[in-house]
Amino acid sequence: MRNKLTKSVEYNEPLDMMYIAADGSISKRRINVLQVGEVSFRAYCFLRKSKRTFTIDNVLALVPIVHKESMVI
């Protein structure tokens, strides 16, 4: 999980994340990772439109967002 987060910072690549909060609620968020720490990471959350801190252990899944380029002829 930490490896995907650090690659996201390195390549400035947004991710789709499934996250479980402390109260047990699960949310799907699109994030842009800003920095990765030992137990948490900072990211811009497009759902909340603000910078947030997330616990790495609470991340259920991370998926890179792939933009397909269309070819114009």
C-alpha cells in the first residue's frame, strides 16, 4: 500500500481509494497524494474539496486513474 502511495506522489498521479473511517463507514474517494508518513498520509480529497490526513491501515484499496488518449486523425 505504501509503495502505491509513494509512486503516486512521485508521478503526481491521482488515485481512487476505498477507505474505512474510524466509525466503520466506508467511502470511495478520488485523491491526489501530497506526502506519505509512517502511519498516515496527506492528500487532496476531491470528495471533500480539501486537504485531508488518512491512516494507511484504514485504506482498503487504491487504484490508479488511467486516462486514455484518443487519437485524432
